[in-house]
Amino acid sequence: MKKIVHKSAAPIYAAAVVWVLYGLLFPLYNLIHFIIVIVASALVYLIAKALCPDIVEEVKEEEKPQTTGNEELDKMIADGKLAISEMKRLNESIQDATISRQIDRLEEISGKIFAQVQAEPKKLPQIRKFMSYYLPTTLKLLNAYDRMSGQGVSGENIGGTMKRVEDMMDTIVQAFEKQLDSLFGAEALDISTDITVLDNMMAREGLVDDMIHRTASQPQSAPQSEPQSQPRTQPMTAEEMEEELSGGITLEL
């Protein structure tokens, strides 16, 4: 809080009155009378100052906008505060309970979006479309709904427009929620990768009791060799030898 001191002018006026009255009654060119009027005016000044003290006023200082060094981020923060403030105003003005709950949700999600981007400015490009179109258009629709709902008329234009805004609000809320969810896309991918790597490392170290990992970690058995033919003990006949040499094909003439 800033203190502003308003000094009272009454002591000065009181001292001036002493000089005027004394000058009318006594000659001020006389040194003694001059000294007396100085002392008398000083006493009156002190008495008047005690009776009329200075007024101290406390004024709330305006918050200086915080700067991040990033001009685009600073604009996003300022615009975000204005948008949330406008949502609060509309929420108080609009009487429809359903619309009011939806505005509460929009306000909550918008605050989380702004906080996330402020914490990680590298995500600022992801909400440019949101800031330049979706958010201001949503506020425009709500402002139109607020103005029309206060007319007390349910005509074709007013009633039809209000109904379209009401039907659109669920879609707008879902779009805001998806915008917030999209800010965590890269983080979700990193966590998924970490989980996969951690799972595989624990499997290789035998730290998981899992049939799938256990089966994958077991060495595969060597393929069974085909049974070898038993050595021939009886000598081949002439016919068998001729068939062997001819590749097993018998030619009949």
C-alpha cells in the first residue's frame, strides 16, 4: 500500500490571520511588535496544526507487469489474464446454470493452459491458434449470448442464436480440454519411451517374474539333427549297384 499525506492548510491560514489582525492594531515597523507577531503567529500555527492534523491516505499501488524477456510470452500472459477476467464477468452476468458451469470449466482449463506455457515457453507455438482465434471467438459468442439474454425477448433471431451458442458450448469445452492435453504430447512420448527401456532392462536382468519376458530371455535349444542312416553291413548286389550308379532310375529296353 502506498501512503499519500494531505497536509492541512488551516495552520497557514490561522498564522496569516494573526499577521493581518496584529498589523491592523499595532505598527509592524516597530521591532518589538514585529517580534511579537512572529512569536504569536508561530504559536497559532502550532496550535492549529495540532487541531488540524495531516490526512494520510493509503492507496493500493498498481502492480507493475512482470516481464519474462520474451515479448510474445509477455503478451500471452497479459492476454490470458484479460481473457480469464472477462470469463469471470460473463459468468456473473449470465444466469443460465448450464452455461455458467461450462464457463467455469473454460476458465479452469484456460488457466492451466496459460500456466503450462508460462512454465515451459517452448510450448508457446502450440497455442498460437488458440490465442488468436479460438479463445477470442469463444468470448465473442459468450458476449453475444449475454447481451441477447438480457433483452427479455425470445424471437427468431435472439432465441435461435442463443440456442446455437448453447449447443456449441459442449464442443468448445472439449476443444479447450484437447488443447491442454496436446501440450503434454512430447512429455507422454518421453515417458512411454522410458517405460519401455526400463521394462526391457529389468527383463534382461531377470528382475521381472513374467512368462513373456522369461520365455524371451531363455536360450533357444539347438535344432534337432535328422537321424543318420545306419551303415550298410551287407554287400550290394549287381542290380543294386547298377541302380545306384544310374541315380535310382531303371531303364527297361
